[in-house]
Amino acid sequence: MSSNMRNTERANQLAKDAMTEAHGTCSTVYTQIDYARDFLRMNWTGHASSTYDDALILWLEELRLITNDMNNMIELFGGTERAMIAMEDENTVMGSSWLKDLNPNQAG
């Protein structure tokens, strides 16, 4: 397998770190927007306030779903990373054993 096509532990860790950072950023945004919404509730009344609050609640719910999915992906990726590396190692060993069978006249 070409070295530029091989899954590497470093690449997997970089991807997991990037997802973790994005998750943290989204969680921070959620907290800040939720705080701002609470502040507005105390200082703003009327129909426009209610409409804005309803829309913001829906937006926050969607953001929470996204951050939950991101968290699931981070957990899954950690397991997938280990599984992919183990599979590649197994395939390398298996492929090496085929070399002798496929090329019996070649020293291996």
C-alpha cells in the first residue's frame, strides 16, 4: 500500500483533535447564546420578544443536536482509529504471507 494512502495514527489523532476543538467551540457558542437569551428575556417583552425567543430556542435545540452528534463522532472515531490501525496491521501481515505463495521463486 502506498505510504500516502495508509491510515496513520497521527492523521487520525489530528482529525479527532479537530473534531474535539470544533465541538468545544460549538459548546461555547451555545452557552453564550443561551446566556444572551436569558438576558434578553429579562429586558425585552412583547410579540417581537416572544417570536425571537421561540426562533432562538429552535436554533439552540439544533445546535445541541449537532454538538451531541459531534460528541458521538469523537467517541466513535476513537474506536474506529484503533480498529483501522489493527485492520491495516493484519492486512499487512496477510499480504506479506501471500508474497511467498504468489512468487515461490522469489526470496522473501
